[in-house]
Amino acid sequence: MPITANNPKRMSWLDVPQDSDFPIQNIPFGVFITKEDVIAIGTRIGDYAIDLGALQQLNYFKGIELTDDMFMQDTLNDFISDGKKTWRLVRNRIATIFDSNNSELRDNKEHRAIVICKMEDVEMQLPVQIGDYTDFYSSKEHATNVGMLFRDPEHALLPNWLHIPVGYHGRSSTIVPSGIPIHRPMGQTLPNGEESPVFGPSRSIDFELEMAFITTDANVMGENIPVYEAEDYIFGMVLLNDWSARDIQKWEYIPLGPFLSKNFATSISPWIVTMDALEPFRTKGPKQDPNPLPYLQQKGRHAFDINLEVAIEPENGEPTVVSNSNYKYMYWSMSQQLAHHTSNGCRVNSGDMMGSGTISGPTPNSFGSMLELTWAGKKPITLNDGTERKFINDGDTVIIKGFCKTNGVRLGFGEVSSKLLPPFVRK
């Protein structure tokens, strides 16, 4: 079935600002609350949110087999469970409805009033109920930098890193959408030169520039997903900031890896950009040497050219861009991550989220964390207001953006923006 929604010549009868992340070629999926306090599953074109439940009730999806309440839920999980064929049919239909040459909804003032909201009038929610969250560690540049900082620089990459997509299981209960502030966590740390740990606020709060993919129901327990089928079970992608407490991490990560240093907060962008929308932006990933084991081997273009930017905005100040990177730098692809994740028979469900791990490029300005950008605080960054940062200060807002551009079409993810607050105080 062709992806007609991706036609680069298609225009919408809705106004789309120049360089918008959400042209008619995007058609992402999300969940929002309207000004009438109604929860709606929707999509976005330009600065308009579109209520898909209302569209379905008004019979605009006629001919597509959907359950009567498909878009009347408060999450996308059921829609994602319906599989790739349904996703493509719905997305293609939305593109047709909002095509500049289609007058059916355009000229129906009553229907438009029911279906279309201004973005300024809605509040974005988590798009899916995330049952499980796995965070990978798949940027070779990032893994090398962290290995040099935390361990022996001569052996920065551990022996297994070039053979498996390393990952760990995160905590879905503290995943929040863009706009929700984060509290500085408390925890155990070992001060320099001391032999006994102390408990208190983390002093080294960091962002991690990541992306994540959302899965559909992929397998039954015990079944593995072949690498060449893996993309069929990936619905789409979001931007992700996996907040990290580096001083807590340094003390706790041996022998079992990250724990409290990571699970206090993870922020994601609210619109899921589908893999169909990202199809034109495929590219080749880095050469893998040594060659992976057969179950991880793949040919073709399985990386995606997604430009990424991180800015820090101090309280009452202007944002300063501190990193420019690209998702194409990832050493291990999404297909390889999902194939490895299920290689032991681990079950993957609709709405599960898989983080890429920090995305760092080959140059210092493309590093994806303050740990790397300041080299563990040894080289502070100066913001536009003249203040310095080794890590993130209370009151700072971290803003991550991402977009793709080719053949005259630009589409993006919006942003994930989160403010760091002081430690939570119980009243």
C-alpha cells in the first residue's frame, strides 16, 4: 500500500507557517485536552490540533475498518495495536481530508468547528500508556566519552559494546510530557576524597539528548523478532530527555548500572511522528566493525537523518544552544535494538518505549550531555547571559528540538521542554 500522505507537492487548506514542524506531510499522533476539558486523540497540521474522534463520528474514515471507539480513548494504545496497515490507511485519509483540493471538510463550517482546535487552546498529554521503558546506550561517541570520564581512557568501550545494543530497563511511572517541571532528586553520593557516602540533593543534574521509538504488540513471550521484520512493529518516534544525576550515577552504577540516577524523570515530546512520515529521511548508519552476529545483521538504510538541537534557558533569560547533533550518528539501529531486545523471548507490547541512549556526534559541539560538553565540569559552558554552567541549575529549562529536511519538505517533532526545580519538599 503506497504512502500517499508523503507527497511532497501536497498542500493543506489549513494555514501552515513556513518552516513549521507540522506540514501536511507529517501528520503525527498525540493526545490532548480541549478547552472544554475533553480528552481527544488527534493529529496536528500547522498550529491546529485535529480531533480524530470527532472526524470518526462524522464518518470521515468511512471504508476503513476501525472499532467504533478507536479514537474515543485517552491513549493511542488501541490504535497502535491495530498495526501498520491501519496506521497507513488513517494517515493517508487524513492527508486527503486536509488536502487543499478537497472541499468536503474545508467548506463545512459546522464540521470544522467540531473537528479543529487551535494549539493554544489545548493541553498536550502523554500520547500512550507506557507499560515498559527500555533505554539503550547506542551512540559510540557517547559511550566512548563516558568510558573515558568514568573509567580507564585506554579501555573506554567495554568488550561487549561493539557486539550488542547495550540497554537497561527504566521506570515508566516518571515519564512525563513536555512542559512538566522536574524536581532535583535526592540521593547517595560519594564526595571526592571521602570513603563514606552522604545523602542529599544531587549536585550534577544533566540532560541526555535522546530519541525514542514506540512499539506495537510485537510478539508472544518466548518469540523473537527477526531484525528484518523489526520496523513493522515500530509505530513512530518522539524526542526524549532522560534526566540524569551524574554524581548519584557515579556512586551507584557498579555493579548493576543506572538506577536512582535515571528513574526520577524522563521527558518526551507529545507528538509521535510515524515511521511512514520519516521514510523519506532514511540514510545509512555508521559502519559496524566487527560485523554483528547474524541475528543483528542488516543491509540497506536503517538510520534516519534527524537534526537535533539542545538549548538551556535560564530563569528570566534567553535560551543558549549548547548542542547540535543528529540521530544518524547512532551506531545501533532501532531494528537491531528491537531484534536484540526480543532475542531472548522478551515480550514487547503496544505503547512500550525504547530510548536511543544519549546521541553524541563526532565533534565537541555535537555531544549530547553536559557531562561531555563540559567534560565533567572541567570546561564550563558560558550562556548568552554571561553565566556559566557545569551542569543544570535550578530554574533552568532544557529545550530539545528535532527536524528533518529533504526535497523541499521539512517536518519535525516540536520540542520537549522541561524546567528544573529545587528538591521536592513535603508539606
